[in-house]
Amino acid sequence: MDVVVVDDAQVNLTLMSALLGKLPDARPTCFLSPFDALAHCRHHDPDLIIIDYMMPDMDGIELIHRLRSTPTLQQTPILMVTADHEREVRYRALESGANDFLTKPVDRIEFTSRVKNMLSLRRGQVALAQHASMLQEEVRRATAEIYERERETLNKLARAAEFRDPETGAHILRMAHVAALIAQELELDADLQEGLLIAAPMHDVGKLGTPDHILLKPGRLTPEEFEIMKRHASIGHEILKDSASPYMQLAATIALTHHEKYDGSGYPRGLSGERIPLVGRIVALADVFDALTSERPYKKAWDIDRAHAFLIAGRGSHFDPACVDAMMARWDDVLDIRARYQD
């Protein structure tokens, strides 16, 4: 274990170095200058620091103050060497963060015993830190497994909806990646960007509850049929809303709000502006764009320029202006996504 010894008298350094050399697990590193010792400790994280109180330029208490102000050295055991009569110095040293004391002249047996005790304390600290790190890694791994299972569950649900929906799996991938791209341009949290990738494909899971004669109808829906079709937003929310999973909760919000319009003319609740959750506003834009440019049983695909003009025209009415601006700023990336995930 690395033991740093700081004393302005070479004879004291030689004595303590010799005593440390007799211990089987101690490696002394000696300094005449407290400044050199401080620089070494900040870069090497020693296991024990032995400091003389009386030193020029910087006394032992000031050195302890500076050591303890370094985050990696706040728990490192420190022994201070003082004269037997310097009781007031000991009090100040304790307040500064010293763990124990040695008195001058240094007694070999006392020195060895106190150093062993301090190194034992250090071993306990290291073992505890390693155990905490191991537990943290196990928690991280278990959490990652839970999230992976949640992602798998969401993917399975999305695929189940896909089997009943004329929309393709490529549509789901494209709109999810475009949604994440918009979130990135808006400088949203990285976790939310990832959440959109995972949860956005669930936006139409409520279509599991839509009758086939409406869902698969090749022609235009009647007003009565469209009212039934609109229920898929609320049905999707009902399917997903009670989960404790943050991905499921995000997906529930998206399912409920991705057909709302910025001017309040959307469904199912007629929300407007920022009353629509941001993830709903983002997915609404990504979903409409991909739906327009994809072929469906009831329509031909629009060309890119026509769809681009539609999004611009809907800025502030159908779509959140900030989301439209973000998508336009990354238009080349949007087109790359379309090329990458083809039907």
C-alpha cells in the first residue's frame, strides 16, 4: 500500500521510511516539500499520508486542509506527527480531517501499530468501495435487462398491431427515427430521444381494437366509420397507461396525443398548443409525413416535395412550429432515414 510521508527533516524521513520498509505491505514515498507531496497525492491516490506539523511555507494543518479539499482524498487516512505538548495543534488537526497522531520522538512500536491500524482502515474503505461498485454494476445490469425486456414487449405489441394494420413495419421504423431526430434537433434529453425510438412505434397499437372492415377499407371512410377509427387513440392509451414502465407510460402518452393538432382541431380531446405533450406533437409530425409519402390501400404515395409543402403549410395549425422548424433543419437526415428503411 502506498504510504506518503511528508517532513522537512531528512533524518525523520529516513527513520519512518525504514520503519515502513519492515512492514510487508507498505511502500513509502517520501517528500521534504509539502507542495510536492500535495501534487503527488492528487495524482496517485495514496493509502495513508503521514504529515509532520512543523514545516516551513506550509504547516501540516494547512496541508491537511488542501488534501481534504481534493475529492479523491477526502477519506484517505492521515496521521499527523506533533510534539507531545502540542494539544491545541491536535484539536485543530482533528477539525481539519486528521485521523490519528504520532508524537515526537517517534516510537518504533507506536509508529508500527498506528500505521497498521490506518492501513487496516484503508483496506476496509477500499473493500467497501469495491463492494459498492460491484452492487452498482449489478443494479445497472439488472436495470438494463429490465429495460431490454420492456423494449422487447413494446416491440411485440407493435408487431401485433402491425399484423392488423396496412401500415408496414418500415413505416414504424421511419417515423420513430424521424421523431428521435426532431427531438435531437430540439436538444431534448438523450434519454427522451432514446425513449421516442422505443415508444413511438406503439403510437397506433389501439388499432388492435378497430374492426377490420374499417381498418382495412380500401376507400374513404364514412363519417360514422371515421368516428370509430378515431377511438384507436384512446384504446391505445388504455392498453398502455397502467404500466410502471417509463417506456410504456411514454408510449401511452404518444398513443393518446399523436392525432391532436396544434390549433385544437385534432382528436380525441381537442387539445391545442403546448397543452399537447411535446412527444405527441413530435410524433404527430413524423407520423403524418411518413403516412403521406407511403402508399396505402386507400391512396397513392405523395412525392417528397408535395409532402414538404404540406408540412410547411401546416406549421402553426396542424403542427407545432418548433417541431416543423427542427425537422426542416434536418431535412437531409430525414431523407436518409427514408432511404435506409424502405418498405
